[in-house]
Amino acid sequence: MASQKKQAAYEAAFEKNLLSGINCAAIVRVMAFNQEAMTVDVAPLVRRPMGDSYQTPPPILSVPVAAVKGGGFIVRPWYKAGDVGAVIYLDADSDNAISGGEACNPNTERLHSGDDAVFIGGIFAGAAPSPGLPEESFVLSTEDGETYIAVSPRGILIKGDVQIEGSIKTSKTITPNTSVDVE
């Protein structure tokens, strides 16, 4: 019985040791955003056990930013230093796949590496979402909620100044609440 307990303890410690070497995801803070390359430099926020203490992992640099992209459309996020999000660590070396967008062999045998992280942004860490945003709507908003576009089954609501570069066409009537100045 004692040897079975020792064996179980050994197996549990062995499994914990194996799992501690696998990176799946991490909560991070943005240090810098490169809008041309759509990458961020991030600092992990959760310390990892190393020996008898907890250590802060090193920054992860030039991490590709995940965005909504497809069918010729994109929703491009914009990040600034201090924003909190998550990185996921891809299972294998992803350099060729990310640079070429095609099925390929990995360059190296690395697994679950910071070199293969992808940033998934926008975690409300320590703060609630912007107050006063329309409910039951898809909302694109500034953090303070002072400017937004809200799409709901009731229609589209825009709060803030609107600048249009191009023509406006409508098949219905435009009814202004105040006078309209046309230059």
C-alpha cells in the first residue's frame, strides 16, 4: 500500500513537471503595437513557478495580432501600451504558415513556443466595459463610450461626430432634427 502511494505521488509529480513545460496561453499586457506589421510586444502578467519561487516570464516580441478577416473584409483592432489581452501558443513552428498563408512544413521542431504566439486582445482586466453602451447590439466603441457605432435589430445608432468622404445615397427620406448646412 505504501509503495502504491509513493508510485501515485511520483506519477503525479512527473505529470505536473511535464505539463509545466507546455505553454498553451497567457494573460499579457501590451508594451508596444506596430500597426504596419500588426504585431505587439507583450509582457506576461502571471508569474510561473521556477524552483522554489515564482518568476516573471520574459517579454514576447513581435507577436502577430489576431483580427477578424475574411471575404475581403477586416475588422482591424488598435492597441496601445497597457492594454491587456491573451496570447495563445500555437502547437508547432508557424513561421511559414503565417508568412505564406499556405499549408507547409514547420521550419523547426519547436512546440508551444513564445516564438509561435498569437495575440488575442481585449480582456477587461480590472475594469468593466464602457458604461452606457446600447444593449443587445454589436458595438464598436471608444473605451470611454463617448463615441460608438451600434448595430442591432432596431437599426444602426452612431454617437459622435461623423465625417464622410464620398457621396451619401438613400432610398428613403432624411429627416434632420436641426438645420442642415451644405457647403
